[in-house]
Amino acid sequence: MQNTLGACRPWNKKTNRYSKRNGNCARTFNSTTIGTTMTVAMVISKDRLEQEHALFNRLVIGLLDAGNQIIRVVPETETDELPYYEQSVSLAKRITTPMPISRLLRSERKEKLIEQFEKNEVKMIVGFGKDAMQVAIDVGKAIDVPIMCEVVSMRDTKAIKKSSPIWRWLAATPSIEKEIERRVGIERVALVPLGVTGYSNEENRDVSKKNCIVVLDASGNAKQTRAVLESLRSNSNVHIFLELLGKHEHRIWKIIRQLEMQHCVTCLLDTSELRTLIMHCDLLVIPNNTMPIRSILLEAMLQRVPVVCTELPGFDMLIDKETALIVRNDWKSAIATLLDPGSEASAIGDNGAELIKEKYASATQIAAFEAAFTLI
């Protein structure tokens, strides 16, 4: 007898549970290999681990608490010492592997991981990030276990094909889920929203200080970041923190020098520094329309930080004039509106916080993730 997995049922947005309607999965597995709890290998690429280590820690702890066995497969580091952000999940087994790796060495990496996975009786592999997805596919196909991979941007859905060996795609928002469903069918997608928890933010804001503005992924779209900086150039009461990711940061430095804004702009490469800062900032700006969905945005919204952004496909939590101001041309007026401590900025912050509490809580993510691989 064969059983299909629980996420064949569509996710009910109102109840935060899977509905009772059954579906037909594209792939089935023997009931002897999949139970209500299982050993899951979470393969996490370097960029996802650095940006979302707190989210992954909460997810691992929640799954362990539910009785599952979790193996974290993470990129090799230069030393054997655990990074500080992994110490809280040290009870979960940790396997390091080269990631990324040249094509010539993929076979050797695969064989080593196959040995580890078979030894630990892994029944499900989940990939987080592009490099991790390649690892999951290489090993999952070899040992014939289901493979799941997260999708955190609408741009990534364009590469999804029915012929892919991925058994189920984990969509971060309903819009992304709907697009994947259109491409591969409802039975091969599950809604697993990113989950965040609240932080204590009791520090009183000193209104005499300059307004603090954080720009996420500033190097992802230099043209739009320039427009943001130009809109703030004449404002002497702001300090701007730019998050620089990827390989185009030199363009941003050039723009800052051209605009002569070195005195009011700070560039940050360390996401952990940005997380601490963002809880006390006055405004969050997102100029890059291809940025993936990230928990740092959800955390900011949970702290009632108002958001101004370009149009971001798949970001269902950003609703124009309700939980954010979406800019099409005029950054200056939108930023000025939300820097004004008036009713509109407060309403957007309050609405955003309520939406995140309702739809993107850590407990919701854990429940949805577990439901995506448990039996009907």
C-alpha cells in the first residue's frame, strides 16, 4: 500500500491549516518509509544561512520539539568551531559539505552525503537556496527520497518545470504558491510562510535625533537606490544605512561620492548589525524589485516600522497604503509621508504588525512545514 504526503491538501489561509480535500501527488512513497515523524535533512546554502540563521534555528527547534529528527547540512567553514548563531541548535546533527562546488567534484560530494544520509535513515530532503537545491537533487535522486525546496521570490518561479525532480515546492506567500501551482499543479506546491517572533523594543525614541532610514539590498538595484538617495539629499535630518549584498557594491559607493553624501550614509555588510538597527529605525526602504522575501522585513513590520518600497511581485504582506507605500516614480513624497510622525505612518506600521502576527508567526511556519511532509 502507498500513501501520499499531507501537503497534497491545500493550505487554508483563514485557519492556518491544511484543508481536508485530498489531492493526487505526482509522486508516492511506501508507507513504511514515511511516518508522522521522520528524519529530515535540511540543506542550507551559505547566503540563506547568513541571512536567515535565526529563522532556521526556530524552525529546527520547533520540528525537534514535534518529535522529528533533523539533520542540518551546511557549507564547510574555515574552522571547526561552530558559528555563534548555530550554537542554539547544537542538539541537531550537523553535517558540513562543500557548497558550492565545481561540477567535477559533485560526484565525490554526493557519495559522501549518501553514506551519511543512509546511516541516519533520512526520509526527506529540503533545500534552502540555489546551492542547497543542487545538493538536495543530487543526493535525493540517488537514495530515492522526496525532495522539497523553498521558493522565496517570484523570479525563482520562472525556473520551475514539471520535469523537475523536486517533489514539492514550498512557497513563501500565496501569490508565489499560485504561480507555482499554475506551472506544476496544486499537488506539487505547499504554502509555508516565513515565520518570525516578536522582540522587546522598549527603548524610547529620542525625537531630537536624526531620522534613521534603512535601505535593504541597496546594491541589488543601483538605479533605484540612487533615486532614493537623491530624494533624501536635501534632508539634513536623516542618516541612511545601506545594506550591501552581492557584487555591485562598488556602484553604490560611486553614487554616494557623486552625490557627496558620505557624511549621512553608512554601508553595512553584516546582516546581524542590520537586524539590531532595524528594530529602532524610523523607516525601511526596499528599492530592489527582485529581492527575495526575507524575515528581516517581517521583523521590521512586526516592530511597526513603516515600509516604502518599489513594486515587489509575490510580497503579499506589502499592501499599498495599508501596510506599506509602494512607489512607482516619486520616492521623495512617499518617504516624507512616512517620516512624518502622523496618522498615516502610524496606521501603516500598526496594520503591518497585525498582519505579520496573524499570517507570519514562527508557529505558523513550523506547522505548515511539518504539514508539508506528514501523512494525510
